[in-house]
Amino acid sequence: MNRLYLVSKVWLIIAVVLMGVLQFLDTGLYTYITYKVSVEGVYLGLLSATWSLVYIAINQSLSRLADAGRNKLLVFISSLSLILIFMLFRSVNELNGIVIYSLHASAIATLNLALSITILEVYDYFNWNSINTLTRVLTTLIRGLTFLVVALHITDIPVILLSTITLSLTSLILIPRIGLNIERRLFKISKDLSCIGKYVKASSALLYIHKPRDAFEYFERVWSNSNALKPWRVLFSALLYTMFGDIILVILPLYLKGTVGLTDLWLSWGIAFLFASFIVVPFIIRLSSGDNVNTKLIGLTVVARGVVLVSLLPFIFYVNNLIIYLLLVLSLSSIADTLMYNKFVEVSAGYGVSKYFVAREVGSIIGSILGGLLFTFIPGSITVVTIGVAVLSALVIAL
């Protein structure tokens, strides 16, 4: 048992490092294509949307494998995708740029499913929030360090791709086998029993049947303490949240291309990711404490992210300003996304985690295409659209 526990810990560390490097490649490959290939806003919108479509297709087609505990097969598919990326990266152009970026979507989607489902089964359900939070913070840290290593010319993207292949194959060997969905079933039973308890307690309002107004107030007061948030509301909020973020982020490299070099952009991303990984920890731990994640705090964080995204955009043409901008955006994004994911796990008992990732990518598709079109044809409307969608996302989950 001790050996199995140790192996699961080692695997988790390797998987988190791999996820961090893959997340670097998300932004790294995207900005590399933007700077090295002559592209326009519409192409970048389509590139980002294609990534999301592949990500959704992988999640939809392989989510049953995740729920069935086939985590090793998922990691194998991720490894195969990374090998193909390495082979194609020798010559990047508009066509194979889309293929490379799509294969990256496959790699990160399958690893994400394997990581999520293994955490949900290997670890006790009362530790899910803390482990999910820890893994997200660590991946942000690794992502930032990888940006700095590449920006300072200590290594380059081909070497990074080789390292991901090595890490992925190592993860394939060490990943714990999972079978029965014990932890998720226990959590679901716990939530069902809690709901029954609330119902029984609230039903005691019948004692006040001779006083209808008092009976109604008592029932409402007791039942309001239960978790009435439906999973679809979290999913829809996540969709809108990703949508308004991608409206800005999809055109950001093109927006900066004429004034900020690729190395400076990567350096800015690296510093921002590095500091964000430390800044967000106390906030996430504090906001995630207790049995229920506060939806109103999630809503406020979502709106704050939208305001920062658009209000500081005109001032980011200097590297120092760009670092501050990215740091604020990343910090708010990490807090909001972690809390939103934890909330979804809480209300869904850990089943269908792929739906959360799919909802985000549907939002990314809409936001990517919309961002590219608005930047090309109606740039003046970007601020209004972004703030409007941010407010709607907050209202959906908070009210």
C-alpha cells in the first residue's frame, strides 16, 4: 500500500509538470505561429477555434474512457500526439500550423481527462478541492518557468517537445490503474444523503401549517442553505467566461506584434505566470475553504477579469506594463477558473468532468472567431462586448 501511495505521488508530480509544459506550448506554439508566419486576425481566430473543436471532439469521444477508468489509454494517446507534433515542427507554415496546434489540443485534452479522473479516484473526495487547487497552481508555476527558460535562450521549443514526450511516456508507466468509481460514488451518496436530510428538515415546516406565512419562511430559510445550483449553470457560466477572455487573448499577439518582440512577449508571459502562481495560492485556499465554494465571489472575480482585460489594454506596449497586465489577468483567471471547476465538481459529484472542459472550449470557439472578426472589422466594439459577456457570466453563476 505504501509503495502504491508513493508511486501515485510521483506520478502526480510528473503529470503536473507535463501539464505545465503543455500549457506553455499552448501559448508558445500560438505566439510562435503568429510571429513566424504571416497571418491575420481571422486566421488566428480560426486557429484558436480549430484547437477548441479538436479539444471538444476528443473530450466527447473519449469521456467514456475517462469515466470507465481507462487512464493509461488516455495518456498513450497524449504521447502519440506529442510525437507527431515533434515530427511536424521542423517546418511550420499556415497549413501544418493548424495541424500542429490541433495535435496539441489532442495531447492536452487526453492528459487532462486522465489527470482529472485519476485524482478523483485515487484521492479521498474530501481532498478533491485542495488537490485540484494545488495541481492548477503548480501547472501555472511550471508554465511560467518554461516561458522564462525559452525566452532566455536556455533551450528552445524542439527540446521542450522532446521533454514532453519523455515525461508523457514516464507518466504512462507510472500512472495508477483505476477501476471502480468508488470515490465518486461515495461523494454522490454523501451529496444525496445531505439533500435528503435538508428535505426532511425543511419538511418540518408542516408543523406551522396553521400559519402559512411562517411555514413558507421556515421552509425557505432551511432549504436556501442547501446547494441548489445546477451543473448546467456552472457550465454556461464557464462557457461565457472563456468566451469573453478569448475575444481579447486571441488577438493579443497580433495586437503586440509590431511593438513587442517574440522573446519579450515570452519573457513577459513567463514572469507573469511565475508570480501569479504564488499570488493566487492564499486567495484560492481562502475562497475554497469550507464545503461550498461561494458563487458570488466567483462572479465578482469574473467581472474583475473582464474589466482588467479591456481597461488596461491600451497601455501594454511597454514590457513592464505588459507584465503587470498579464499578471493581473492571469491571477484573476487562475482564481476564477479554479473556483468554477471546484464548484462544478461539487455540484456534479465528479461525474462528467469532460463537460466542463467542453463548455470552456465552446466558449473559446465563439470568443476566438468573434475576437478575430471584431479586431479586423469592428475593433471599437471589443470593449462593450467583452464587458457585457463578463457580466452575464457572473450573473449566471452567482444569482
